[in-house]
Amino acid sequence: MILRGRKVVGGYAEGEALVSKDPVSFYGGVDPETGVITEPGHAVCGESIKGKVFIFPKGKGSTVGSYVIYRMKKLGTAPAAIINVETESIIATGCVISGVPLIDKLDYDQIKALKTGMRLRVDADKGLVEIL
Amino acid sequence: MYLTAEEERMLAGERGAGVAKAMELLVALGEVFGAERLVRVESAHVSGVSYKNLGEAGLEWLEEQASLGARAVIRATLNPAGMDMGRWREMGVPEEFAEGQRRVIAAFEAMGVEPTCTCTPYLVGSVPRQGSQVSWAESSAICYANSVLGARTNRESGPTSLASAVTGLAPLYEYRLDENRVPGKVVEVEARLSDPLDYSALGFVTGKLLGSTVPYFRGLGRPSIESLKTLGAACATSGGIALWHGEGVTPEAEKMRQRLAGLERVTVGDRDLEEAKKKLTCEVSDPVTCIGCPHCSLKEIAEVAGLVRGKELGRRIWVFTSRGVHAQAERKGYVRQIEEAGGGVYVDTCMVVAPLREMGWREVAVNSFKGAQYCANMGLGTRVASAERLVKEALR
């Protein structure tokens, strides 16, 4: 099954899906050393996003979050790709400066089809997500 | 998004990797927000300077941009750093932090960004014209540029303001367009506004009520520059406000009068301001009094000097300002008067971006809701009151 969205940052990645229903703050909400979500009460608190295709509605919190994505990429703890429902400037900026592929605006039914644990192939240049 | 032939070449790397990276960011954000094209900007004010917020990651990114040859092509000023670049040792800033901070400033200087290290570039010579497009980060300066000066900027971040500095361009969307500058709610101010702290409280209450909706204030009276800067700073702290209009006060308010029909109205009274003050005040026993969020104007430093001249302080008072204003205050003798009383006047930094916990601070008293909120977020005991009251309390 192939889903179609909007390319924000190009690139190619394959990985296991991790789906969060909550928005994510990379500054203060994620441990950049390990890639684990640390925000108390968060939908995927305790889960690692390292190497995953990380699916969440949008970013939130401080714009410093963009630098945290960059740091995670350098440390090897960043997600392989990000899929947002509708992205905003913190996540978009973070993905551009660190080269993490980013797609958004898959339609609502399609994004509901994505489940944690699925294996996904992301061709962000074409805005495509394939469930393998 | 439409790009000119020249912009296409910049994106393709013909003007170097630094420009190409900057273009990549501006174009991606332009696409995200549905911008039709890029627009020329006249100045940039770059945030993300304190090593406390940047950490090694941000520092490495800045050094990488500098090494890729990114250079400012328009006037670019810099937000406060985490320490006074000259007197950090005296402030109690750890050596390791200072080393990181020095590298951050060096990277910005290599890119041609002026190390103004202030959140009030408009008080030290970077004053955008009404209607001009600029790329400013730093939420309080964004509010001042958009609202008080009538210039046009979005809520830029460190990377986007730097990308604008390097290209002279920004994607054309949101507050850069007429249709998005109209007010969304009318705020009827019934509260008595005398001290700048009252304006700060009003901004804080408004941000909480309106989120990021553009307010149209009625009943602001005749606010001073000091009141205008603290009002916007507070609006942007408790909400996401980037632009406000004030009847009889701000340059675009008059033409917005025809756009008020049908807008929801909210009223802010004395009780709302009192409640806000109570909320950000807890019991403190020995706070450091911090004046200067946003950075002090000459008038604010004169007021502190006038209150402490010839007296002795029982508690520490730290005044934060820009290098430009500090130089004027020194000539006037204000700095010496404050220092002789036992206080300090520091430049390049403030209580919001300095590593206060590592400096051993536990409690602060501030004359700004923005300062109070950030210090409370750092876990410090916080008291908020007018500058006059706080300075009097600190005297022996």
C-alpha cells in the first residue's frame, strides 16, 4: 500500500513506524543522548524514536527544538524520517538543518492506517510512504 | 513557490554552500506555509545565542554554517548571550559555559552578525521603517517591530533569522501580508495603567486570553517606550502574540478601526492584573533583584540610579542592558552610582538566558512578567513588582 503526502524535506528512509497521537516537543521532551521520549504523560513516553519513522501530529514548544533534532542526527539517535499530520516551523527547520526526511499532509484516513510496528519505506522527494 | 532565476541559482549553490543551505530552509518553510514567493528583508535580528539554550548541538550547527561560508548580506544584530562577555567571571558563570559561549559569539562574528547581544536592537540603532520587511527573532523584539514600529516580520527562529541575514530574503506569508495583520479581538482596558509593570501585567493577561490572536487594545493611555516594550514582551510570553494594535498608540491602529465590527470583545480590569501579579509571586527571603527584561533603556537605569544614589543596598541588584545604553549610562554617572551602592550593571545578557541555577541562584525579584515566567520555569522562587518598589526593598 502506497500513501501520498507533501514533501517538506527530501530524502529516502526505511524503518519501523512509531505513531504518537500527541504533538512532540524536542526541547525538553526527548532525551537526545538516547532518543527516548521523556515528557511525562506523553502518548509515547518511554519509547525510543532512534532510527524509526516517527509519525506525530506536529511539533510544539521551544524553537530550540530544531537544534535538538540536529544534535540527535549527529549523535545517531534521530528518527530515520518524520511524518506529520501538518508540520510547523520547529520540526520543519530541525529536519532541514539536519537532513531528516519530512512528509506531511497525508489524508486523514491514510494517516490512521499507519500503526506502530509497521515497516515503512519513505521516499520524501516524491512525498510517498509505502507500507512494506 | 515561485523563485526568481537568481534565487534558483542561490538554491543550487552558485553563491556557496552557506547560501544554498539558507535558501533550502527558507524555501522549505515557504512551502509549508503556502508562501507564493520570497521577499527582500532589510534587517535580521538573530536569536538562539545563549549557550544555555544552544548547547553543543546548536554551537556545532553555527560553526558549520560559518565554515560553509555563510555571511550576512544585510544588517544583522544578535540577541543576548548567556553572560556578560567581559565580566562573566564576576557574574559567577562557570568556565566551561564561558568557553562554549565564546565559541558561539565567534561563529556569529565570523558570519558578519554584529555581536550587539541585546533583545532591544531598536534602542541601539536598528530601527526598521514602517511597512518595511525584516526578519526578526526574539519574541519581544518581534512584537515591538510589528506593533510599535509597524515593520513586518514573522515569528522567526534562530535558524530562519540567520538564513535571512545570509540571503537578504524571507518567505512571504502570515504577518508579512496585509490581510493577516488585522485584529482578531478587541481588548477593552479598564485597568489603571501607571507603572510599566501594569503594562507588563496587561500583556501577560492578554496573551493568556488571546493565545496568538492579534489584539486591538482600547484604553492604553499614553504608554512610554518602556511600557510598550514590556507590554509586547509579556504578550509573547504567555501567548504567541507577534503583533498588537493600540488605539491612538500604534501606527496601524487607525486603519484597523473599520475592521472591528463583529469582533469579540474582552475586558481587562484592575482585578485581572492583580491576580496575574499574585500568580507569579511566591514568598522569597533573599532574592537577587533583576531589572532589565527586556534590556533597560537609559531612563530605566536613571531611575534605579536615582533611588540608590548615596545609599547602601542590603540585597544584590543586577541591571541588564545593551552595550550601547551602558555607554550612555556610564557617561551620565548612573553606572557608578549603582555600583557604589553595591549593585551591578551588566551587558550582553539577562536573567532569562544566563545559567542562573549553575550560578547558584535560588530566588529572583523582577519587574517584568516575561522575566518572572522564565525564572519560574527554571524552578527559581520568583517575585514580581515595580522597579521602584523592588529597589526600595533592596535598600538597607
